[in-house]
Amino acid sequence: MSAQQLSDLIRFARHNSPFYRDLYASLPSSVDRLTDLPVVDQKFFWAANTLHDSRVLTGPLSEATVYKTGGTTGSPKFSVYTRDEWRTFVTTFGQGLVDTGLRPGHRVADLFYAGELYASFLFVLDSLAHAPVDNVRLPIGGGAPLESTIPTLRDLAAQVLAGTPTTLCRLAEQVLASGVRLDSVELLLFGGEALFDDQRRLLATAFPGAEARSVGYASVDAGLLGRPVPGSDARVHRAFTPHSVVEILDDSTDEPITEPGRPGRVVVTSLFRRLMPIIRYPAGDRAEWTGTGPGHFRILGRAEEGVRVGPVSLYTQDAQDAVASADTAGQVVGMQLVVRRWEGRDGLVLRLATAPGDERDTDRRESLARAVVAELETVRPLYPDSVRAGFVHPLSVEWARHRDLAVNPRSGKLVRVLDERPTA
């Protein structure tokens, strides 16, 4: 990124976007360093970026595509791209697909979700169409019934399946239950959410000849974030230079982190979006530099993915770690945190999904449930302390199949935390 590119983007945003004009009002007239700019506050950004009379946009909404996004706030918001911006978006992302293992002639099933202003299906399909290697695109979609998807994949000899981990795992479970073999599948490209070890085990059982890799790191609100880096760790990506700039900032001070292995929050600046400028925008994830190559970073998870149960704060990663430690036999293939309230107290339920056939071994499941609870109470001792004090109900485990785990009906992504507490 040149100083001229950045200074031009800042100057354009200040002149044409009321939001950025106000945000930068106290800055000198000429700014050419990212660190001279404040980090965008998402609450104020989305309050200003309304569908009508947006104060973020730099011009009228007269030529663009409108997409819906939850951003990192949980409630749907709207992101817009001009046709030129979208072309740059998908072309640049498509170039990164060669790093996933995409080969000339690969038959790729797009199992992401479409409709309702959701971007992922169209984004992946267009990225494949703009990839630098020839490929055959199979636009099936994540909402298609599995009963029809599996025969389509078999009949068309799909070699690559692209979708969210949740969609891929549900497909894997149905493949195992039906006894159908999809021997042509050699690559599983996941995106939109993290892929955990328990899910990898399920995918490896259903598709023994396939390797699971990240399709790339992007979001419709933040734009281009990370291109896959070939290797064993699918969490490692590198910035899409020169189209975007990724920063990792200290959680407390917002100072840029430069040394490897120190976690912080991801902030992105897009150098090709002008209708809806994205300048030092929090992506909603945490990451760390790896030191293995220029701009290489490892995604560590969502910045604030957790829940408050009574006086106790719990994060999904805490529960994932507890399951990984206790589940030495690899029974668990999915997990959700479910918060409920009864008898005047909150309670946390760990909803654990097992592979087909494991539900018959009740003794082993009960033993695993006790081990998982013990592990989680060890890393979060405030929870058992709060149980003894009468503040919350004891931790419990609820068993399910992967298809029973709740998903976002629009995106197909697994809902990591379900809050079932009644609200006034």
C-alpha cells in the first residue's frame, strides 16, 4: 500500500461521507498513515449506515448491489458494492482459490446459502468464475434438500464441496446414514465459520479421500481479509495486498501488534471500496501474526463469542477446549452452548452431537458428559462456585445429532450460543 493510495482514500471519504467527515474532524487536513486514524466504532458506523439517507455512503445508491449482513453485531445490516467493486472483490478472492488446492477442471459444488440478500453463494460462485484456473461450477446451494443434493453430487462426480462447516457436516452425517459413497470428493472448502477438530473427524469419516481447507477469509461487511496459505494449519492466511490492509491491534490500547504469537483484534482497511468506505473497520475476529511469511496471520476465533450465565462469563472456545480434552475417543462432532432460565436462576446446557451409531453406547456417553463438565469447571472455577452459592444451575449435557443443532436459517451457519432465556 502506498501512502498516496491511503491518503487519496481518506481524502475521498472525508469529502464525500458525512460519517467519516465527522470521525476525522479533529485530524490534520492531510493524513497518510493508518495509525493516525481512529478505529471505527461499529455501533456508530451501523447507526449512521442506514438503508435510507446513509451518512456512511459517499454517493447516492443508484448503481450497486445490496447485501444483508449481520456484521459483528448479530442483527442484519446492509452492505453495498458497485459493479466494479464487486468485480474486484471476486476476482481477487478467486485468485486465492489456487492456494486451496483448486486444480484445472475441478468440479466444484457451491453449497453456500443464497437468497434473502445473502452474499456467500453468489460470492463463491463468482469467485470460482474469476479464478485463474478453469473449473466446472455446480450451483446447488445450502438450502437444497440433502436427499437431492447427494445424488446430484454423485451423478456429477463433484470433486470439491464448498460450504459452511455446518452444511458440510450435515451432508457428511447424511452420507454416513444413507451408506452412499462419494468417492470423487477430494477437497472440502469451508468458510464463514471456524472448523473444529470434532467436525474434522466427522468429515474425514464421510469423505476419507478429501482434505478440508479454508476457502479464504472474507466477509460482506469487511470485504477481503485473508488469502489461504497452503499448509497444515487452515487458520493461517495472508493479507490480500494491495487490495486491503489487515492490522492486529492490542485489545486494550488499540496499538498495532507487530510481533508473532501475540493475539489481538483484526481491523481491516479496504483500498478498493469507495461507495461504502471501510477504513480501520473491526472484522470481529481475533488473530496473531505467525512470523512464517510476510503478512501471515492465524485466525483465533470471534472477538466476543460467548455468553453470560448469572455472574459467569463463558466463551465457546472454553467449551471447545474442554470437549477436546475430555473426548479422547472422538465421539463429539458438534457443540452448542444453550442458556436457559428456570426457578429464578440461569443454567448452561452443553448440547453435544455425536456421530451416527454412537447414541447406542449410553454408558460411554454418560462418562464423557461427566468428563466434559469436569474439564469446563476446571478452567472456569467461578461456575461451580456460583452453583454452590445458589446463583446458577449446575452444568449439564444434552445429546443430539448434528442435524439437530440449531443453525441460522438464512446463512446455514451453526449458532454457537443459543440464549433461550425469556425476555420481557
